[in-house]
Amino acid sequence: MKKKTAVKNKKEGKYKDAFQWCLKAAHEGNVAAIVKVANYYFDGVGTKKDLNEAMYWYNKGMDIDNLECILKLADLYKYGV
């Protein structure tokens, strides 16, 4: 239900609500939500841009072998962001 609510909110331009739903799901271990939360923090969508939080969530994704998070972290380290 959380994923559907987050997607619906995002489609309606309610990014803050989408972020909150994704964050809740990410804390519960939802892999897709972990990636989305990291991206939201990285891009500053639905929340304040926070590279430290983005790195935290990308690392959580990396810990569960999520390829998108692994590649994003590699880029961040490569380019010194």
C-alpha cells in the first residue's frame, strides 16, 4: 500500500508526501524505497537536498547488493561529491 500511495503522490506532484511514504517504507526495508529515498535526498525532491543522507541510504542499498546504489556510490566517490 505504501508503494502505491508514494507513486500516486509523485504522479500528482505531491513530492513531500511521496518522500514521506518512501521514507517509511525504506525504514521497513523496502529495497525500491531505499533507492528512491536516496535519490530524493540527492536531488532535493520532496525534501531538503542532503548528500550525507543520500550517502547513508545509498550505503544501505549497497549493503543489500542493490546495483543502482552501488553504481551511484561509485560515481559519488569518483567525482568527490
